[in-house]
Amino acid sequence: MQSIVSVKKQNIAWTAARLLLGISIIGILIYRIGLSQVLSIISSTSPLAFIIIAGGYAINWLLNSWSYHLLLSHINVKIKYSRLLSLFVASWSIGTVLPGKIGDVSIAYFLKKEGIRIRDTGAIYLMDKGIVFLFYMIIAIITAGLLLPADIMRILLAALAAFGIAAVLFVCFGKSIIQKIFGKYAVYLEDFHANISGLVRKRPLLLIGLFFLSAARWAVLSVSMWILLLMAGEHISFGYVFLFSTTANILALIPITASGIGLKEAAFVYLYALVGASKSAVLGVSLVYSIITLVIAFCVILLIKSSAKKAE
């Protein structure tokens, strides 16, 4: 019992340290760029920004829930799309508010309450994240080819190759590996592997479609960012906004700071500076976007709690 408490304390301390580091990075960026300039961008932002960002997220929720619905239906798991959408929005809100990936995987908990097995929810969660990661990497490689040093391109290509090799090994030999590692407990993971390998082998067109659905999801969110930049006086090509918005999110996967806080903002400032954008405008818009995102997540959580109380 004491060891469990100790581990929890260590996790809390580690999360707090990463959160503090992320906030510190943002503080350094603001200091170097200029507090008054960044505050000027933030304070001059129109209230319309909230509607623009909320609309972008609403469309993104619809598309992301649809990708989950397609994956679940192809492993013979039935759930109403409207119900899945409400569960996904709840999971997104928790994942946005909580640092790290704790809330992000809450979709598995919600689906389990609907009677769906963890081995099924785990498979579709991993498949969805794998497709999104592949999309991230391809966009990042395009960005690197256009604007970044050759060393970064080589690192990204090596990472993509490693991901591809790991995916092939898992699909082809995952069952044998699971049996050797987990022994008598392998039976609990064999269905998990069967779901993933079945989708890869039998539904390649579905996976290609989901890849383009991921592109559509990020295009929608990029439109919101592009409009906010226009409102701040920065006339950046939408193509660059799409590339940078996607590329910067790779840094959120690096567990140095909580949910990539600070790293994404630093990446935005660096990338947009390469095409001549104002650093203060980019940082200000990025912070506005993050703040409004948190507000939307908290509002959704409050609405869910209010609905739950009325249902009681």
C-alpha cells in the first residue's frame, strides 16, 4: 500500500515538474519577445475568436468520433454514433484539462461502461493514434523538406522508418511475441492483436480513408488558427498554417513538459518566424488559442456534470 502511495506521489511530483517547466518556457518566450507586445495581441483579440475556435473543435469532434465509429464497426462492435460522440467529447475535455495523457485514454473507460471490452477499445485507440502519428510524421517531413535543416529531415525519416518497422513486426509477429512475454496471460491480449492485424490486413482502404480523415480534422483546426492570425494582422498562407499546426503537435508527444505546454509555443514561434511572421503575434495567438481551448473544455465538463445531476 505504501509503495502505491509512493508511486502516486512520484507521478504527481513528476507531472507538476513538467507543468512548471512548460510554464517556464512560455515565460522565457514572453520575456524575450516582450510582455507588452504579447499582451497587446491577447487583449486586442475579438470575442469572435471563441466562436471560431469552438466551431473548429465541434467539427473536429464530429470527424474524430466518426473515425472511432468506423473502427469499432469493423471489429463488430456496435454503438450509436450519437452516444459515441458524447463520450468522445467528454474524453477530449478531460484530456485537455488534465496534464499528460491520463485524460486522453479516458475514452477506454467510458466505452467500457457501455459494455465494450478493453481489448477492443484499446485496439481502436491504438489504431487511431497510430494513423494520426503517421500523418504527423509525413506532414513534419514535408515541413522539414521545405524549411528546416537537413539533419532534422534525417531524424524524422529515421523515426518514420522505426515506426514502420515496429508496426510491421507487431502485425506479423505480434501474436508470437505476446505469447512468449505474457505466457498464460497472453490470451487477454490475443484479441487485441487480432483486432489490429485484422484491420491492417483486411481493411487497408479503411485505414487510408482514416488517414485522410485525420488530414481533414487538422485542416479544420488549422482554419481556426489561420483566421486568428489574420485577425492579428498576420497574412500567412493557409498551407503554412496547416503544416506548422500539425508539425508543432509532434512535440506534444515528447514527455518533457505536460501535454507539450511550452514546447508547442516555442515551435510555433520558430516555424512562423521562418516565413516572416511576427513573433509576438504568433505567441499571442497561440496563447489565446490554448486559453480558449481550456475554457471550452471546462465548459463541457460543467455541462456534463450539470446534465448528470439533472438525470439523478
